[in-house]
Amino acid sequence: MDAEAVIEFLGCVPLLQRLPGSSLKKIAEVVLVKRYDGGEYIVCEGERGDGVYFIWEGEAEVFRSITGDEESHTEFQLKCYDYFGYSTSTYIHHANVIALSKLTCLVLPHEHCSLLQKKSIWSTDKSLETCLSMESILNLEPIEVDIFQGINLPDAPKSERVFGGLLIGQALAAASKTVDFLKVVHGLHAYFLIGGDFDEPFIYEVHRLRDGKSFATRRVDAIQKGNMIFTLLASFQKEEEGFDHQEATMPAVPPPGMLWPMEEVHESFLTNPLLPRTYRNMVATGKYIPWPIEIRFCEPSTSTYGIKSPPSLRYWLRAKDKLSDDQALHRCVVAYASDLIFLNVSLNPHRRKGLETISASLNHSMWFHRSVRADDWICFVIYSPVANNARGFVSGQMFDRKGELLVSLTQEGLIRKDRSPNPPVTSKL
């Protein structure tokens, strides 16, 4: 049986879609192929079985032995991608499973079933729920084959609307679960359709558009309250040798170790005389919730002060928590972080004191050129070449510390003056 076909099959099993590609690879190496004829028992009631069974081809039925006056009846039927069995040899089966036709199963033996319990980015360790990590943010619950559920964690930072990076990162995670581990995303295009609700879960439906030898294509629709709020198209590719050149150069910027962390920047707002007292009071009395992404600006940001500045920005970023070596995970984290402080760069030339604006992402595109480490420093260089017709456009490049170009990005979004009516002045008497 072809190893790549086995890996692709395992990626469709709901039980396994919470695991990273590295775990699927190990499972694919140890599963046994077992074939049965129609009418043959796969497991018998009272037996321990050989492990966990995954139905590759054919159908089976589950029924219990009859006792007394009970009539024999089928409990339910099993089809391709269904699974049954126990991970330890101490449990016995409480029903019979019989093949309805020629049947092929992949069996994960008891001694290897610990692979199902490995901690990974796709299965959050419940003991870590008290801390906000990229693992918990990207964690998805498999609902059905190619259907996943994600949430906006209650302790996550909040803005006026659902953070676009959350939808990008979770949708890419959902797509990555349905592609064999040898292929990783190299390009994605996303559209934000309508605003989401912080307090409702997101349902991600993955559509398998193409599975080729070198490339695979997925579309992911994010649904909330029956409405499609976001859609993502992603292309995945196996790594291969090819031509190599780079014309882009990373600008000369201070190393991250010489720059202020965001927490210290936030503290500086408390006593900065350039900021209005009302703003400083708001900072002092409000609860500061840090992002799971560490950010260090290469030059002072003027957006807080309402001062015009060039339409560009440079900063370093990385995930605060240490990540596993799963490349799919690192690209999901970078996709999540890519929407932080991106579109608002197009507002830099238009800022002035007292100006209130409304902004919302419309579309977002990314191209991954090289492998990335999201838990190591990445330099994000952003430039806005144009804004017109209430839309701003930004492009970005992400470099590693050696100056290698990792990712190219673009985003277009709505930028408007806030025309909300001022609240009526009420008498203080």
C-alpha cells in the first residue's frame, strides 16, 4: 500500500485531524493492513481486539449478541474513515463488528496507540488553559470530516471586531489538517465578508479542490450563525529543489534586543506628556491584555499621537511561547501575526489630532518563500503605496535575522473617517 496514500487517508480521519503531520507520519509507519471478506468478524464481543481500527475501504456493521427474547438488530454501520477499537489491551469490545462486503482496515496496534495522545498544537493541554498561547488560539475541534470548530478565547485581546488574523490562522490550520504532512502552504488568499461575533464559535468547512503529486488546493469557508463571514483559498506544495535568487534586501534596523518590548511601551504611555490626559487615564485604568505575539518597533510609532508620518513601518515579531518543529504550525502562527498593525500603516500620512477613523480588512494574501520559525525573531517591513476610494493598500515583507526573505504579503482594507454623531452634551447640574 502506497505510503503517501496512507498518510492522505489518515488525514481524513476525524480522530486524527487534531494531530500534527509528524504524528500522522509515525502512525502511517506502524499501522497494519488487514483485509476481511463479507460476513467475516473483525472483532467479537468480549474480545480485546488488536488496537484501533480505521476503515479504509468497504462497510461493516455493529451489533450486540441477543439475550433472552431480544431480537438481533444492527446498532449502526461503519464506512470509510470510521474508526473503532480501544487503545489499550485491557478493554474488551462490547459489540460485534462484522464486514458487510470486502473490507480493508488499517490497524494501529495497542503498543503504538500512545501516538494518539501526544500533546501537539492541534490538541491543547488542558493544564495550560490559564495562559494564552498560540497553541490554545489555533486549537480546533474536529466536528466531522473536513469540518472544524474554533473559538475566540475569552481572555484574548479584543478590538472593535473579530481579529482578522484569528480567522486566517484558524482557517489555515483547518486546511493544513486535510493535507498530507509532506505538503505545506506556499500561498493563500483570504476575503473578509462580514463581521464576526466574539462570543460565537466559528465553523470551518474545508473543501478539497485538488490533490496532486506535488500540489494540493483547499478552500475554507468560515461560518457563523449560518452566514459565511470569511473564505480562504490556500495552495500547498511538497518541498523540492529549484532555482534560487533574492533581490529583496532587509533594511538596516536595530536588533530586537536593543528595542523596547510592547509592555514597556505601554507603560511609557502613562507618563508621556505628549498624550492627552484622558488617554493616559484610560491606559492607567484599563486592563492591558498582551498579545501572544511579541512585538518590538524599530522606530517610535506616531499613530498614538495623531501625527502624520510616512506610510511605512518596521518591527520585529515572534511568538512568545516555544513551538514544536511542525512547519505547518509555524506558518499558521505567522499567518495569525501577519494581520497585526498592517492595514493601519495606510493611515499614517492622514493622521491628525482628533481624527477618528474606521478600518476593516477586505482581503489578505501571503506567499511563503522559505521555511519559517515563528518563535524566532522576524522583521516585518510594511509599506503603503496608495490609498484611494476609502480603501488603503499595504504590502509587506518578512525577513529572518540573516536577511533572507521568508514571506511576501499584501492587504487591502476599508479606511474611512468616523462619521458617528458625537454624544449630546449633558448638563452637569
